[in-house]
Amino acid sequence: MYSRHVRPLVVEALKDTRIVFVAGARQVGKTTLATEIASRDHPMAQFSLDDQATLEGAVRDPQGFVAGVPGPALIDEVQRAPDLLLAIKEAVDVDQTPGRFLLTGSANVLTSKRVKDALTGRIETVRLWPLSQAEINGGRINFVDALLDAKPPYVTGAPTGREAFAGLVAAGGYPEARRRSGRRRDRWFENYLETALDRDLRDITDAIKLAEMPGLLRLLASQTANVLAYRSVAARLDIDHKTVKAYVGLLEQMFLVIRLPAWRPGLGAREAAKPKIYVVDTGLLAYLLGADEKRIANDDQVTGKALENLVAMEVLRHSEWAQSRVRIYHYQRDREDIDLILERADGAVAAVEVKAGTTVQSADYKSIEKLRDRLNHRFISGVVVCASRQTTPLGDRIWAVPVSGLWT
């Protein structure tokens, strides 16, 4: 059992919000987390739409199903009966008591305009990602808050070199996959994707050719940590670029990939229009690339993108439970390129660059220096996450931080 850092957010939301939606991919622990909360923190009846009889009742008569629920209720895998959300909306309009419903879903059903508009002001979404390294290792530091407090983690004696992260990348954060290794882990991911791409996609859309999705997902994995060019991907798959964009949106809706938008430093400014693409879990990424721990450590075509994916997704996970309200971007301007930009609601900015080496050269943080000088007081800190032994100051508000600083 792992302690999930977003648990307090769910419990807090149930105290003042009628509907709380825990959203995340299959097998990341949504049911476990929600069941614990429904049993201990906020007692409620529990229903799963993975149960066929329960699903049939919810689909056939959504209003009757909701009317028959005795008091507060947990409904698991709600994306399997989307019309149930509209019945829930009617119920919470009549009885506006906070904590009426705790929902979980393996697909983000709130992307539907019909559902989103109906539930506006009535629902709060908490995303649950695969396990973070902080959760796996019991770390309590929040990397996002540390950077925006100009106090990056001070680490000494960290493991160095590519072996410091290759095993972490290969293992990923799905609890079941982490219990396996080698061929057994590959088999788990193979079965996982077959189920997700068949069952969950059918739950959220009919207008899709399922046969094209595995190839698209593998191609996106090969492009991870790169700017996503839909036309280029479309040409390689011989399908329309608009179809590619729609399919990527569905994969994102299922929490398998995520698009990181380009940063716009000022109103009207547009430094780069295209997003970066990442796979939400590095174990899944390794499977899609056909890469084991040894290849992640030794193949330069894999190493850099795998480490950046690890860092980007760890930062994204930390942002869910950070005290600072932040949005995360990538940044490109002329010849300047920064992997991650963290922007707080008050305009404060932190920057993260990722390098797989054990030493950091001035060229590795030149773009961060230029951004610091341009933003002046808005720039709080910049770090180069690398495979070094300890945290090292590199200049005014810039540090090199070992990979383990993300959770140590």
C-alpha cells in the first residue's frame, strides 16, 4: 500500500463540493484510494460500474438508479454510463449537501461539452496519476513548491550516472507492473493496453478505428519529449492530420499521454504554438519503445527522452498536491529551449532543464540564464536536473540538482 499525496485533496473537496471526481488511467489506484476514503474519511455506499448488473441498471434507468442510492455514494468507473452524470446533476441540484457523490473514471468524461456544462460549479476533479517517485520512496518534499520558494532540494551522496535513473524509468508507476520485471512486465503492459484501447475507448467514442491506435501510441512514444507535429505523424501513419489530433485527444482523455502547451510569457505573445508530447508513465513508455533498463542506460536515442519524461511527469504529479497553484509549459524562442516552465498564479516563474550527464556545462543552462535576465524579479529559480552526486549552485538563482532531488 502506498500513501497517495492527493488523498487530502479529495477529502477536503468532499467537505464543500457536491461531486468529487477522481480521474486517472486504469490500474493507477483510483478504486483503492476512493474505497479507503468512502470507508474511513467520508462513509458512503459503494457501487462499481464494472459490475454488469450495476452497469445495466445505471444505463437503463439513470434517474431511477440515482434516486435509489441511499445517501452519499461512491460510483466507480462512471465513464461506463455517461448519462448517469446528468441524473447526478439533477440530484445534487435538489439536495446541495457537500460530498453527495465521489466518482472515479478511467476516462475524462468531463471533456464532453454537454456533461461539462451541466456539472459546472457542482464538481471538482482530482487527477490521480501512476505512482510518483515521491510516493514510492516515501518522500514528503514537494519539488514544485521548493522551486517556487527558491529552495531547490539540497542533496548529497546521490547515485550518479545513468544507472541512477534507468531502473526507475523501466519500472514506472503502475503498482501491478512494478511487481513484475522483464518479460512478465511486458506481458502486463500488453494486456493492459489491449483492455484500455478496446474497452475504455468504446466507452467514450464510437467514431474511431481501433486498429490505428496501437501504432499511433507507439509513434507518440518515439516522439516523447519532442514538439508534436500532427502532420508529420499523420504522414507516417498515412491518415489525415485532423484525425491524428482527434485520436491524440482521446489518448489524453484516457490518461495515457499528455500534451504540454507552449509558454506564452505575455498577453498576445506566442513563442511556440505546438505542444510537447509525453507518455504519462515511464514504464509504459519503455514498453512502447521496446526498451529495457540496460537500453535506457546505454542507448542515446532512448536515454535523454526517457529521463525527460520521468522528470516532466514527476513535476506534473507534484503540481497536483503543491501549495502553489501552477501551470506547466515548455518553452521555445529562437534558439532558446527550456524543457519545463512552471508559472504560478501571481506570475512567478521557475524553469527546469533535464540532462542525462553527471556534469553540467554552461551551455546546458544558457537559456535559463537568458530567461532569468529577461524576467528579472518574476524569475524565482532554475534547475538543471541531472545525474550528478549533489546539488550545486550554478549562478544567480540557478542550481544543478540530482535526479533524486525530485523525491529526496
